Amino acid sequence: MKAKDKGCIILKLIPLYEKLETVYLGIESDETDRMNILIVDDKPANLLALRKILAKPELNIIEASTGNDALALVLEHDFALILLDVQMPDMDGFEVAEIMRGNEETKHIPIIFVTAISKEQKYIFEGYDKGAVDYLFKPLDPDILQSKVNIFLELHGQKVVLKETNTELKKANERILEQQEALIEEERLKVLLQMAGAKAQELNQPLASLLEDIALMEKFDDNPEKTVECINRMKVFGKKIFDIAKKMKTIHYSEPVPLDYDDAAVVSFDREIKILVVDDSEDVFEGIKAFLKDQDLITFSWAGNSNDSFAMLERERFDLIFLDHILNEGTSIEYLREIEKEGIETPVIVVTGQGDEMLASKVIQMGAYEYLPKSRINAESLSRIINNTLERFRLRNDVKRAQAKMAEMSTVDELTQLHNRRYFIDALEGEFERASRYKSEMALVILDLDNFKKINDTYGHPTGDKVLSCIGRILKQLVRRSDLACRYGGEEFAVVLPNVNKEGIYTAYERFRETVSKQLFEHESKQFHVTVSIGIAFSNDAESSDDLLSHADQALYRAKESGKNRVVDYKADN
């Protein structure tokens, strides 16, 4: 009896693939980070073959030989993917998939059917109807299997990372809100005063008149007529004060509501989806349109060659590209290379002729999101592949945005919105190395607010924070686009300046010092000024970035020692 008659899977063994790069975090997975895959088949030989092909350090492969065992396991573990045999005794793969689809806890798990039954469309449609995301037919090709599995592992990994990143962002937001609790009342008062500014000004005149009449009454206490006159005026002014106070009481302030973080929603066709079909045959384009004619929110455009498609991509935005593998001017491989070169991020689905599935692994490695054999193009497969691709694209973008936000939060000072000390140290070292390499000169400016402790002690830390924030804004306005302004720590700021003119730097920061000294600050009814001491050092006088930082500190110290509120530059002979 032939192997296929026994239902065995004929598989060629391949070396273990290298560990998947964790593109989300750039960190190798440990034991606790391994993703679970469930393989279900009633034949031990098939399970063994699948395990050998899929074995990777970052994967935890769990086996089940019956449908009931599989259903029990999906309730115990979080699976990234299930490879499910269709033909099994007692309960076939279709029944297992249908039960999972009806359960809230398991319906989200992607299922790839692995089957040796007929490739007739009715069986494929039944599988998709039961919840499958793809089909693989025996005998399996290891490369194709690996490519398919990697796609769903990536999608699962992105979902996990996005959830973790959202959790971290939520925690970070909560920490920020906690830190700002002391400022809320101050901000509330600020808003109230801004809204009531005119009314508050109006109080000055009636209050002054009221006090004046009280003084007159004391002076003319022996003159009844004058006293009555004063009392009448006091009534008028008292009524004015009462009316103004009443209006001020109607002013309301609403505190900001924290963002509500929730899991990402599943992509659906709830907006217009623009698809570009790149194929030298218009028949394929018309066929795809015909299959999706009931999808009112999907609109199609056609390009008969690569040049036309790139021109269209320049003019308008598309959500998705269907790309024929064989074009008159080349293959999808060259097209994908050009897309990467041009920086086009529109997701691509490669459409292949029958027998082209061997190219699937390569086109996916080149950047395609998915591939679709022309023999399997139908309304169901198109809808599913569009939905899955848009979901993966959205998740990738969400991860990028979340990571960018986390990176920004780790390098930006919350109060001043300048870069923080950690970012400054790295930037200083990099700029110093660059200046040394190209024989150019850079400068480092360190500035410190004079007597800042007194401001905090006299007016409170919220007022001190307002002063720091204002200094940060003034500094932002002064620096060049190529300069890097940072909050070095406490009341100290630092600026890294590449390619400088010594005289120009001194003049600029003398102007900054004067601007700060003229800035008027207010706390309640009190007004005050602040001054700043500044130290400047140049890279040509230093042997390293640490040396340059030390020189700037020394110059700042001399500015403080010589009377504060001045600019001092480091001189190597001092």
C-alpha cells in the first residue's frame, strides 16, 4: 500500500529555521515569552513530521490526537495558531472549528486546515464557513507551511506587543496624572482668573470707592447729611461688588478626563477601502471587482503596468495593492523591491497563477503581506484576505506609533518638553565624536537659574515649575534648528551646539540672559524676576565629551562665583 493510501504526510525534512526576529521589541524571547501552537492530527507520524518542521526555540508546540482533546487544550492555553486536520474519527476538523467559533474565548484563534481530502470548492467553502483562515493540502511543502505559520505568529506577536504597550502607556499616563495632582488646583485657579479677569478688574473701582466712603464717614461722623450721602454711595458700590461676585460664581471648570485604553477593535469594512489592482490583464481586475460587487465600501482602480501604478500611488492614497506575480516588465519581486526603495508602505497581496505557490515564501520575505492563487479567487477568500491584511497593517502601524510614544516619553522632560538628561548625554557624545571626525567645532552651554531654591520656598513648587516651563519655552525660541536643548536636571539646562561661531554664541546667550532677567513672573498678587548664570565650553579645548562637560561646569561655577546673572566661557589657560 502506498504511503498516500495510508493517509501519511509526505514531508521533506529541512534544517531548523533561524529564530524569528522579535521585530516588535528587538529582544530574544525567553521561556515565558514562547508562543503556543496547537497541532491536531489522529496519526502520530503526521504530528511528528509537523513538530520537526515547526520546531523553534521561541515556539511551544502542543499536540492533540482528537477533536475533544483539542477543545480541552484551547481552554487551558493561549494559542497563536491551530493546525487542524480535517479527517479525524469521532469529531472531524470542521466540527472542532465550528464549536470553537461559537465560543467567545476561542473564536479569535486562527485555524489553518491541513487536509488530504478533495480540493473541490465545496470543501474549501465549508472550511472557510466554519472559521478557517487558510487551507493547506497534503502532501505539504515545508517552505509554504513555514511562511503561512510565520504570518500568523507575527500577527499574534503584534497583538500581544500592542496590548503590552497600551498597558505601559496607561501606567505611564496614570503616573503623569499622579504627578500633576498638585498642579490641578493651580491650573483651575488660572482658568478661573483668566475667565474672570475683566470682572476682577471691575472690583477695583467699587472697592476703592467703598473704602473711601468709610473713611469719609469716620471724618464726618458729626455731619448727618454727609454720613447719609456716604451710606447711599456705599449701598451702590456694595451692589456692584455683589453683582460682580455673583457673575464670578457662575464660572465653571471641568477637569480633564484621562484617556480610556481599550483593546484594539477588529478591522471591518466600516469605511471606504481603496484597492489598486496591478495586472497586465484587465480580465483579472474585472474578475476581482465582480466577486466583490456587493461590497459597497470597496472601490477599485486598475494599472496595467508598474509605471502606471507608481504614478497612481503618487497621486492618491490606496489602502491595498493586488499585484500580479507575472508582469510584462518583470515579476512581483522587482516590484516589491521598488516599493521598498520608494518608501511606499501600502500593503501588497501578490496574486499568483496556479502552480506559483512555491514563490509564496519568497514574496512574503520580500515584503508582501499575503499571496493568493488565482484558482482560489472568490468572494469569500477575497473578503477574508482583505480583512486580515488590513488588520495586520493597522496593527503594525499601531505598534510603531506606540513604540514611538514610549520612546518619546523616555527621552522628553515632561515639564519643559525639552529632551531629558539621558538623551542629552548620548547626543553630546555623538556630536563630540562627529566634531572630532570632521575637524569642526561645537559648543556646550550649561545654564542654571540663580537662587531657585528661594523661589520654591517663597512661592511654592507649582510656581517654581511654571518658571522652569517658561525658561524652557524661551530657550526653545533661541536655539537653532541644529541645536539640542535639554533639561539637564533640577533648575539646570544644557544646549549642544554643532558647527559654531564663538563670538556669535556668546552674543546669543548674552541676549538670552537679558531676556530671562526681564521676564516678569506673578504669584497671586506678588511679582518677581529671575536671573540665570551661563557657562560655555568649546570642543577644541576638550579631549572628550566628559572633558567638555567638565569645562562647561567650571565656566558655570565661575559665573556663579563672580556675582551670578552673567555669561562666562571656559578658557583653557584658566
